[in-house]
Amino acid sequence: MRADLVPDDLWARVGPLLPPAPERRHRYCGRLRVPDRTALAGIVYVLRTGIAWRDVPAETVGCSGVTAWRRLRDWTEAGVWTRLHAALLTELRRADLLDLDDCAVDGSHVRALKGGPTSAPHPSTVPVPAPSAI
């Protein structure tokens, strides 16, 4: 594993937030589990390079991209990233480094498939006057 992917200070923040590894079975125990720090290195490698998960060089990172992706999925379901975000915000607030004068709120725009409240009637629902008989 490349040491620059997961420096000690990053690991000191992320490591305690990770869920414990599942116990190994005694019979048919399978392969050894990749260490969490190595899996985090794979995740960081993909985020830094933008490479596809399947193209992660296992020799450089220490694990396959699929292993890193599965660990990312498991950690996301366990709420690791939400807790990390909250911990970093708390740390910034304590150090008085969090400046909310310049902040942005992102939103999404979704079509209203069944319509929605409008101020004017839709043109197709306005009654058309009957033509006058001559």
C-alpha cells in the first residue's frame, strides 16, 4: 500500500469510526480479510484518480477495486461517512475555523409527473367556446 494514500492523521480520524470486522468462521474460513486501512487506500485511490473500480491496480493499492468498492458500500450502510463528516465539523468549530459566511446549498430538481399546484389552469383544461352558428 502506498503510504501517501492514507496518511497517519487521516487514519487516526477514520479508523475509530469503522465498524468492527466480522468474525472469521472456524471451518471453511476462506481468504484473509484485507485490512481496513488498505481498503481505504483503494477508495482514496479511486477518488483521486477517477479510475474505474475494476481498473484499480492491486499491486499499487494493496487490494482489488472490487474489495475497496464492497468496503465502501459496507461503510456507507454503517454510517461511517456521516459520522466522519460530523466529527470534522465539530473539530473545525472547536478550532474556530468553520466560516459559514460563504456557504452553498445544493438541491435537486425533479419533474412533477402528476402535475402540481399551479396558479393558472392548464391550457388543455380551459373550456373552448362553441363556434357560433351562422
